[in-house]
Amino acid sequence: MVKYMASKVSSQMYNAINLLLSEKRTSLAVLRTAIAVFTLPISVFTVLIATSRYYDVSTSLYFIIPLLCLCFSLVILGVYLIVRSFKRIKDIDHKIQEIKNNEECYV
């Protein structure tokens, strides 16, 4: 009977850890997307700087200001998603460690 209870507890802990690892994979996918969102404005700035001798900034200001606002908002979104992903990954790792420590009490 004790062996059955230990295997049941172990199975439940395995399922809980498996669920947490799937959440961690989701957070890593969000992190990958956040890095892509963060690098897009950097690419736009690179193109603007490389082609800056072909246009005058003061005459095309009505194009540049909305573009800079969009790039700034993408940078903010990227940073937010990166920080959020790191926090979630840290929390998930902490929960997994808690489950492992609790399992040692049952074994």
C-alpha cells in the first residue's frame, strides 16, 4: 500500500513538473518573439542612418516622426515582453525546485 501511494505521489509530481515545463517552453517562445520585436527597430534605424545622405530630415519630418514613435513603442513592447518572460521563467524554476524538495519528503 505504501509503495502504491509513493508511486501515485511521484506520478502527480511528474505531471505537475511536466505542466510547469510546458509553461516554461511557452515563456521561452514569448522571449524569442520579444527579441525579434526588439531587433526590428534597430534594423529600421540602421537603414535610416545608411540612407541619410539621400534625403533631408527637415523635409521628410512628417514621415520620420511617426516612424520613430512606432520604433520607440516596439522597443518598449520588446523590453516588456523580455522582462516578463524572464520573471515567469524564474518563477517556474522556483516552483519546480519546490516540487522537487517536497518529493524528497515523501521518498
